[in-house]
Amino acid sequence: MPKKILIVDDEPNILKALESRLAHEKYAVVIASNGREGYEMAASEQPDLIIVDALMPEMTGYQLVDKLRERTDKMAKVPIIVISARPSIKKFFSIWKIHAFLEKPFGPEDLMARVRECLGDKK
């Protein structure tokens, strides 16, 4: 059974590009277009990894990560990769033990290296 990755980003082009790349690598992909939807999807889909944009409407990436880390189920420990066009944002996520931070734009090789590292996949 393929590992499931939840992508949470408000930019349709980013969602489409990430979904396409990860599906090509044989991961099951679910998407959400804002933090609130992402939180609901995380709870219902139980992904193995979450990729989240830092700045989004309705619920920011900060708020989403904070809510996930407050949970008492396995979602509290799911690996998270934060993506952002603002590298200075990385420091704000240090209190939550995210697994990686990727600055937009990033290459597909960087993305896949981080994904495999977070999921313990070899390639």
C-alpha cells in the first residue's frame, strides 16, 4: 500500500505540481487548499506525511502545525515539511519540531529527498 501524503497550499499551481510529482513517485496524494481544510483532511485521511505552506487564508501553516502538535493521536507526530517563499519564516516553526523546511522555489530533487527522508524511503 503506498504511503499517503497530504499537501496543504492555497496556490493551485503549487498543489497541482506537487501532486503530479508525488503521484509519479507512486505516493497516494490528498490535497487541501487552506489550513482549515488541511486539518480536517489530516484527521480523516491519516496521512504519513504533511507538506504545508506557511502562509494561507482561513488557517495559516503555523496554526495548522500548532493544532496538529496539540493532538493526542498519531497526527501529533506525523512528519511535516513546511514550504514558503520567505526563508525568514523557518525560525517561527522551530518550536514545533517540523521535519524539514523548503524555500520556494525548490527543485523536484530537493522535494523528493526530503519526502523520502521523512518517510524513511530509500531510493
